[in-house]
Amino acid sequence: DIQMTQSPSSLSASVGDRVTISCRASQSISRYLNWYQQKPGMAPKLLIYAASSLQSGVPSRFSGSGSGTDFTLTISSLQPEDFATYYCQQSRSTSFGGGTKVEIK
Amino acid sequence: QVTLKESGPVLVKPTETLTLTCTVSGFSLSDARVGVSWIRQPPGKALEWLAHIFSNDEKTYSTSLKSRLTASKDISKSQVVLTMTNMDPVDTATYYCARIRIGQLERLAFDYWGQGTLVTVSS
């Protein structure tokens, strides 16, 4: 099974900050990597697919990069509505990372 | 408009079998470009993928839970059913169904999700 490791597990940031979240796969997954945002009490929402493609309707401040085993989700300027937990998911065989909670500083 | 909705028991006893139904609308379970997955999330914990089912009836299961899971679909009813046997308190979680979008770039992504249903396992 492919293990997905996210870092950090949580972070505190201020509105306007640039935020970077990392996701590492235990073996190469090419660019089969998706990112989701989950707010409390809600279902996850697809943000980024295929490592760097922006899902329709998602603000352009979200971006993704990486290939192979190392991937990054970047929020260029954190907005109040972005405080949430973010998950990576590999689609080579399907598994999720442990999540990164983005909190208000 | 694509929607998915999970239904099933709120409470199950240890050793019982859980049966969950996902009723979909806005797309067909016979569409080769999509599928349906089950994903769960214990309270305060991360997402865990459980199973996929596709239009050709191909099914894939989590390695760790494979012996306990069975997925099926009824195209005429637009429903996908998941059964999980021998339930244990550690299986307490919110269970989601999600639509799989099959793509050349992403291989698969979960582009629409149900609201989730909380299942508690307790005697």
C-alpha cells in the first residue's frame, strides 16, 4: 500500500499569509495526486487534481505542484474562508494523507 | 445538478453487519466516466478510503478491510450499497459516498460528495 505523509499536521497563519503544505508518497505516484479542503461538519471539497490542475470554481490563490513522491499545496494569500483542514489523496491506488489543519494565528 | 446522499442506521451493535445506501442523482451509474466510492472519517481523525465501484461493476477495496466489505449497485434505482461485516466500536465514523471522476490526468478524483452519515458502534 502507498502511504501518504502530510506536513505539518497543523499550522497557524494570519490572513494574507502565504501557506505551504507538503505531502509525500511512500513510492512514486507520478502526478496522481489530488488535494481536498474540509471545513468542520462538512464533506471534503476537491481543490486540485493531477497535482497542479485547479478544479472548476476554486479560487486561483490555490495552487499545487510536484511529481513522483513530493507534492505541495500553496495558498498564495490566506483568506478567512481558507481556515480548514487539507488532505492529499493519491489516485494511483487510493489513499489519503493524515491532514493539515490551518488555524488562525 | 449532481447530488449524493447516504442513508443507513445511526447505531449498530458490535459484531453486526452495517448496510449503507448511497442514492445519487444528476448522473448515471452506467456512465463509464464516473464511479462511486465509500470513504469514512472517525471523529476528529483523517479520511480513510474504503471501496470503489465502477460502471462495469469492477470493484476495488481497501486492503486492510477487504475481507469485511462488499459494494454493489442498482442502476435502475441509482443506488450504491456498501456492507461491512463484524462491526466494532473502532468503526464508529462518518461514512461518505463520493462520485469518482475518471480522467486521463488525474486517473480518478472525488469531485462530488454526500453530506455523510455518522454511524456509531456500541452495545
